[in-house]
Amino acid sequence: MIYRIYTEDVNTEETIKTVSRYFDCYTLFRAVGFWLGEKENSLCFEIVGNTPSEIQGNFMDKATAVAREIKTLNKQQAVLVVSLPASAITV
């Protein structure tokens, strides 16, 4: 599974520290998003889970918890968490 957390690009270093407390490995993308018709700079954290425990919800629980912390930290109305089916291998 791929888990993505989308948030506004504010308090960036603290947001990164928050995600890093939950996940050892992730990719960070900078983007431009729109919330209620307003353009904003955004961050997308992408986390790949491939073991059975990661696929069965462990990572989704962690992603949801970190999103709640980011929402509070950044004083946002919402932080989006997305899960996408995927297979991954490390070579």
C-alpha cells in the first residue's frame, strides 16, 4: 500500500519532525494545492507499506494519527490521508 498525507506547507520543519516520529522512511513532495478554491503551497508525504501488518491497517492507523497531529500543529480545517493499493520491493 501507498499512504499519502497532504497538508499545507506551513511549520514545515515541525511537520517533518512529526512525520519522522511515526515513520522511518517516506518521500516528501512539494506541491500546489487548492482548499475551498484558495491556492496554497502543500506538502505530500508518501509512505510505502508492503508487509502484511502494514497492509492490514497498522500504517493507516499511524498515518491517521500523524495527520491529526499535523492538523493541530498547522491549525488546519483538514489534513487528507489517502491509501492506494500497490506492491513494492526493495532492491
